[in-house]
Amino acid sequence: ANQLNGASRTFVVANASNDVVGFYTLAAGSVTRGIATGNVRRNMPEPIPVIVLGRLAVALSYQGQRLGLSMLRDALLRSQAVARQAGVRAMLVHALSENAARFYSAHGFLPSPMEPLTLMLTLPISES
């Protein structure tokens, strides 16, 4: 429904049999300065524009094969392209668990000082 009304975009990975083995969702959003990490809120207006990584999931039978990391990298590349065209400061994710938060932390995301399962990564906007 959110894809149809333009609120988000979902990206799907399928295997050779066209079974869905992973997906993630991106949406535009914002975060208050109080929730943002220091590097995200520095010199930014209220609210701070972000790209929200809505959900990133991998089928159990495909976990441990770095598919999640590949999808995260794809999401970051898409978000960086948006950041070069529009005012977007960071990618934000609401981790569903401590385990998910550890995954994002291992890839550079920092937890919010107010909400530890909300993590952010500043988006570089340079072409390099």
C-alpha cells in the first residue's frame, strides 16, 4: 500500500526460481535534533531530513551469505544519489532488536542518544 501511494519504495531480491529471498524499503522522513546523533544534527535545521530504511529482511535459508550487507550497500547507494539531488543528511533505521542494532552498528550506524534502537549514518554526498 505504501509503495502504491508513494510513501515508500520496496526493493526485492529473488532467487533463480523467483522466490523472494530478501527485501528492504526506503522512505523520506525527518528526525528531531534531540533524537539525532551529534554528527547528524551538526549545523542542521529542525527537523533534519533523512532517508528511512524501513525494513531490511533476509529469508532464513539465505542468512549468513552477506545478502543483508549487499542490500544495505544498495540502499546506501540509492540514498546517496537522493542526497546529491535533495537535502538529505542521513539514513535512519529503527532496529527491531538488539541483534539488528548490532548489524547496523557494525556497518557504521550510530545509536540515537535518546533511542538506542534508532540508528543513523551520515550520508556522504560527494561523487568520490
